[in-house]
Amino acid sequence: MDRISAIRNVEDALRAFENGEADLADTERRVAAVLRTYATEFDGDDDVFRAIGEEPVDGRVVVAPSAPAARERVLALSGIDASGAGETDSSNDLTVDKNDAVPEFEVERVVDLV
């Protein structure tokens, strides 16, 4: 699925919600399904990677040009810098103390997000 198709599908889901043809839960499921399909079929210069390991990074999915770059993006999106110093991630209020270690995890290329 290309970006334009994904946007159209999200617009269709929003339109159904606005017209009373779908409730919020249905709309959320449709939008999530579009995003998962888009990510699974991502056709860019980069690859899609999933973090597997300790919380709070386990399960995070990112787009990156390589596994090392994916690892850095997973840490950044989790509010953790590579040196282990802490930050707050406003999306989930995660606070990592500067004394906390970087979580142990690996990244793998995603073939299927389901």
C-alpha cells in the first residue's frame, strides 16, 4: 500500500465516523489496520524493524536504513539516549533516570506485523 492509498483509507474511516456509520472503536481499528498494512508493505529506501527485549522498548516498530540506525531510533523514541542518560518521553510519560541502564534488546526486520 502506498502513502496515497493509506491516506485515502484513513479518510474513508474518518468519513464513516463523521457520518455516524462507525463508532470510535471501529474507526480506531480501521486506522490501525491501515497503518499496519502500510508499515508491512513499506516500500521506501529504508526497512521496518521491531525491537525485541526489555521494557520500555520491547515491541516498538520503526523505519530505518539499517539495524544500528533502528536501534538508535527505538531508544530515541523511548526517551532514552544511547549513553543511558534519562529523558522524559511526552507520548507515554516515561522517565528514565540517568542511573538506569539502557534496556537490552535486539532489532529485527519486520516481515509481518500481525
